[in-house]
Amino acid sequence: MNSSGRCRLSTGRSPIAARTFPICRPSAGHALIPALDQTRTVGLVTLPGAYVGVLLGGAGPIQAGMTQVLVLIGLLAAEAVSILVTVQLVAAGKLSRAE
């Protein structure tokens, strides 16, 4: 184990987490790229139906826009939390590739 692995062990990480986090962390960042790309383009393509639906439901344009932003933030938060949980499960050794 290299010196950074020993450093992580000395801070109380388990041996599995000390070896796994340096590998999983960059992959977790790359896994978030499609979600961020979708968030960037979603206002033009994906959710105009929600905006129009809120407008037809009787809300004003500001409320419809706020609803659309709330949905976008919720989607991005759910994707970020799922990536975080997956990294934690891999680090704990409870999730691995099928053999």
C-alpha cells in the first residue's frame, strides 16, 4: 500500500475504503457528467410540458418557472445522492461486479 493509503488508514478508514476511494472518486465525478449535461439542456427540450401544465393549471409564469427549477434541482439531487450511495456501498465491499 502506498503512503496515501497508509494516511487514509491512519485517519480511521477501513482497509477496503482506503483502497477503494481513490479509485471510485474520479469515476463518481464522471458519472455525474450526463446529469449535469441533461440539466443544462432540459429547459429547452425535456420539461416545457411541465411548464405549460402548471400554466394551464392556473399558476403564473413565475410560479411555473419556479416549479420547473424545483424539478431540475430534485432530479440532480437524486442523481447525486444515488452516486454517493453507490460509492459508499462499493467502498464497504457490499456492492461489486457479478463474478
